[in-house]
Amino acid sequence: MPKDGSVVRLDGQGKPLWLVLELTYRCPLKCPWCSNPVDYARDGEAELSTAEWKRVMREGRELGALQLGFTGGEPLLRDDLEELVADASALGYYTNLITSGVGLTEERLAALKAAGLNQIQLSLQSSDRELTDTLVGARAFDLKLKVAHQIKAQGFPMVLNVPVFRHNIGQVADILALAEQIGVDYLEFANIQYYNWAMVNRDELLPTREQIAAAEREVQAARERLGDRMTIYFVIPDYYEGRPKACMNGWGSIHLTIAPDGAAMPCQEARIIQGLEFPTVRDNSLAWLWNESPTFEKFRGDAWMSPTCRSCDEKEKDFGGCRCQAFLMTGDAANTDPACSRSPHHHLIGEAIARAHAPGRKVQPLVMRNDGNSRRLAQGGQGGGGAGTGCGSGAARVEVDHV
Amino acid sequence: MTDITAPSPPAAGDRYVLNPMYLFRWEPTQDAHVLLYPEGIVKLNQTAGDIIARCDGHRTVADLVGELQQRYPGDDERVTEGVYKFLEVFRAKGWIRRQA
């Protein structure tokens, strides 16, 4: 018998344990923190076909993938979602649907259940109808609540994902009460990560340190009150941590995302990084993309690291933080993530916080995610793009334990 | 149905059951039992897998200890201690629940 139940991190043994399929960038909502590329609306390659997605799933399983996420955009806009879920279940994946809830009906829920879908992650932006509908640019609040109850009625494990930012951070207690009433199993408060649309709107969205501390106190009180009934995650914003997040458990370590056009990426945001090429599953096998492509090799190990990271005693813990954030804020993806207090660029974080909360700063309207803004931003040179879960939670929470 | 009050250590007559949120199965690519749950993976070592496989709501802790002692003969006391410790850790992690 082993001595105890101690937990150590599993490195995936080189396997892409997590496969995330961004089935489409299309979405009925217009969330201004969306993690899809800001230039998603530019003319590009067509979305992968049903047969192409099936091939990706089969090859992913052969490489050892266990978890499969269907996301977007809004994955329910794909008519073949149920067919893909059934195929994934047969292959042996644990299947996660990450959705806004728009387009989810009793019929589709029943069909998804029959297809073997394991769990549903529903996004909710506020406990207030008017604020929700304003923030997402559509009448979504009532629908989301209805869908939440239907998801539970079908017996799905349910994650309620709440992207957290300045407009809703004061509502943590109300959202907790709502989640309790619905019977949510996992409640995830995900402080949004500042890439893509959230980066465009950062001055308007970034909360203060005091707001985050108050929200965290509410979460702690709820954890004590609710005990085992609900698991509550509170994903800390790295801007206020001083330590970088162990983004994706390291580049090309366990996470593989496929964009709607088939581009293979180490994370949902990676297309932000200029100078990297992202070959697609249309032209390459998943095995080559994962094991051999220069893009996935680029930031594995520590040879690429700056002296700051390479000499750091925490490099095995946080892998130097996030490559995308390093690129976005310093212009070089190989730099130490500026969220790290040891980064020579850490002052950029402080400056961003100060700018967002400067006394007398004129409040700007949120730049909503829509086709018009996307084309405008694409022309303005914002972006290269990335891709995302569509809920702004980015990749902060990835749990892999080994007991 | 489940214990939401302050947790107490496992007792010989307690019965544990897998949290229905978790999927427990053998995974050939890991050569191990795994627990899969929303956006999470736990790879279990052999004994952890042996214990969770027996958290079926029917077997008592005493049954479980007896079976594990047969499976790992030689040091009954250590096996007993290990089972109790694992059950406590697993319950704290939310993987298994004690039946009321």
C-alpha cells in the first residue's frame, strides 16, 4: 500500500490529454470580453466538416486524449453537434459542452443526453436580467435560467461559468444564491483574462484589487455554508497575483485546441502571437502537429526561456507563465510573463491597472463583439487573432491530478 | 443522502459511493484507472483504483478492508490504515460520498 493519498502533478507523459474543438466562431451573443480572435469575421477558411471533426477526434484519442471540449463561438450553431458527441462518446472521451445556452431546447438536451454527453458548462454573466442582456447584447437572461433548470432536469452535471469583471464583480453573493437555487454542481467565477476582445475593453472591465478581495470573501463564506453541495472555483486574476499562472500546464504539454478552420494551437489564444505559423488538420495529421510541428515545439522545455525564467526556482511550477500575455504586453512571446513580479516588464501590469482606474478617466462604451467591430479591428491591425472558449475564462483552470 | 455536516473519519460500518459527477474507468492509454469529471482528470494508482472500484454503496468499510487485505497480503495493519486514510482523503476531495 502507498503511504498516503498525496497528490502530485501529472505531466501527461507527452500526451494531449485535453482536446478542445472550437466548432465555429459564429455566436448569437456579442460579449465584449470574448476570447475569440478580434478579427474572426475576416474572410478565412471554411469550418471543418463533420467528417473532418470526426477524424480529429479519432486521431486525438489515438494520441491519448481523454477530455474533449466542444466550444466556439456557440457550438449549438452546428447542426451536427449531436452526431459529433455520439462519435466522441463511442471513442471513449469524457465530453464537455461549453455553451451560452442559446439554442438549447428540451429536444436537443434529450438528444445530447442520448448521444452520451457527460457535462454542460453554461455561462451566466449576471444575476440581473437587464445587466445580463446589456452585457451580452441580446435578450438572454430568461433563456439562460430556463436552460439551467432544464440541464439539471436532464440529470447532467453542470458547471455554471461566470466571467468576472468590473460590471458584475459586486454581484457574487446574488449569483451564488441563484446558483444554489438552480442546483448547480460546480460554480466557476472566472476572472476574465485579458486577450482579444477583453484586451480591447480592458480599461472598462478590469476590477480593482479591493473588489476582487471582497468577491473572494463572499466565495469563502459560501464555501463554508454550502460544504459539499457545490464546488466553487474562484479563478484569480493574474494581474493582481504577482505570480504568473501555470498557463495550460505549459505550452504543448497536455492541451490541444483546434480552431474552426482546423488550425492546431497549444491554447485558445495562441494565434495572437505573430510570427508563429499554425498549420491545420486539413494538411497534417494530429500526431505530426502535436509531436513535431515547430509551433508546438517552440516553447516546450526551458531552452527558449529568458534568463529570468531559466534560473528561476519556480519554472517547473508556472513554466514562465503565459506566452500569449508575454507577447501581447512585451512584444516577445519568449519573455517572462509580465504578470510575474520577477519580470523586468512587470511594471506594465501596474501601469495597465493604474490606467484602468485613473481618477477622472472618461468611461468608454464597451466594444461589443460583432462582425462590424471585428472587421474594423482587423483593419486597424489589432490582432492576428486567437481563439477561445467564448466565455472569457481562458485556460486558467486545468486540473490534472495523479494519486 | 450525503454528509454535508462536519466530516468525521470513516467507520467500519460506513458505506461509500462514487460521486455521480465522476466517471471512473480503466484507461488503456494511461495503463491506470482514471476519474474524469467536468474539465478534470485524476490518474489513480493501483490501490486507489482498487478502493474506488469498491465504493459501490453496498460494501462497508470493513468489507473493503477485508478484500484489500486479501489482495495485498502480508501486512494487514498497514492495509487497514491505508484504506482508512485513502477514504478520508478521497471524501475530502469530493470523489466519493458517505451514505447516510
